[in-house]
Amino acid sequence: MRRDRAWFARVACAFVASIAGVANADAPPFDRPGIAFSTGTLPAGSFMWEQGAPDVETSPRSDDAETTYGVASRFRAALTDAVEVQLATSFLNSSRSHAAGKTATADGGGDASASLKAAWPSSSDRFTWATLATVTFANGANRFTNGSTAYDLGTTLGYRLTDSTSTAFFVDVGRLDGATNVQISPNLNITLTQTIGVFVEAGAVFADHGTRDVVAGGGFTWMVTPAVQLDASADFGLTSQSPKVAAGLGVSVYFK
């Protein structure tokens, strides 16, 4: 087991080193990690890859425990300095559930999505905002799909409080199977050093029949190079309908 862990660590280090060698410019804000996306867009002609490694979620029910692992990938490409397209999916997913004394497992790909992100002009250097319109297609495996096409329109409003502290508020309206839900999330971001940042956040989803999920948590980011970011985050459920834990590790790379 120790040899397996050492091998994995060596492979991970080699992987990060290889992508660090390819990336070659200071990165604009990444959309990982956290509930909200950033208010920044990519410069024209550049692109970005954001990769979960992996993301994990546990169910809220102790009598029907389920843990789901996903390896989510997001590719961002700039059309102009203020507009970018995004393609996302989770190629590898795995779930393990336990109920009535029986254990079941499932594996498969997740739904794919296409998005258009726009950063809007602002009269203040401290205030930024952006909108993300997304269509998610129901092409994933049975255990990892919405079942029908989903539509989302989200906006993040950001405000820089000081040189090292900023706050943001995210709101998203989603439509699936004739039902509408609204997700909100405030956060606070603190830059500790030139390469390390931390954040705290909360989130809630309001569905047609009342509040569904309420979570709170946070995480940190580490700029390994000016163009490569590692992240870790975790949110914890505050209601009986919320996931117990939704956590993730990730790596994001900017290419110019």
C-alpha cells in the first residue's frame, strides 16, 4: 500500500511538472474551486483547462449511504477579451451505495455542458461582474445524468475590499423538467501570500417546493507557477436534505 501511494505521488508530481512546463503566462482568475465562478474572462486567443482530481460527495441519509466520485473537466477558450466559451463533462464517475444491508456500485460518464461566459463593463475598479449561460445535455450514464436537458443562467458580482481581500455573490437560475430552482452563494476570499489564497463560502438551493440544499465551507488555492493552480475545498451540509460533504481536489492550467 505504501509503495502504491509513493507511486501515485511520483506520477502526480510528474504530471504537474509536465503541465507547468507547457503553460507559459500569468493566469487570469480560474473558475475552480467553490460554488461561484470568477468574474474574470480569458484574454483573446488563450484557453484554460480546469480538472477535478477528484470531486467527492456523500449523501445526507445515514440509512441509505452513498458516496459519489467524479473527475470533472472544464475547457475554457476565449473568443474576445470579454467573452469565452466553455465545454465541461465528467468522463469518469463512480458511486457506492449501501442500503438494507446491501452494497451497490455504478460507474460511467456524466452529462456534458456547453457555456458562454461574458464579463461586463464596470465604472469602478473595485467592482466586477460576469454572466454564465449553460446548457447541460442528458448524455451521461443512467446513474450520473439529469435525465433531460437542463438550462442555467448565473451571475457573479465581485467587489475588492482591500488589496488582499475580496467578496463575491453568486446567483443562478436553473430550469429542468419544467421546474425552476435558484441557487445563491456568498463568499469571502483572502490572499495570504503571492501564491496562496483561502476562501469561505455558503450556498443554498431554493426549489419550487422550498429550500433543498444548504451548505457552508471553504478551501484554499496554491499557484504552483504563475499559470498552474492546485486547489482543495469542502462544503458541509446544514440541513437533512443537503449532502453531508461535498469536497474536491483540483488542478487548473492556463495556456497563452
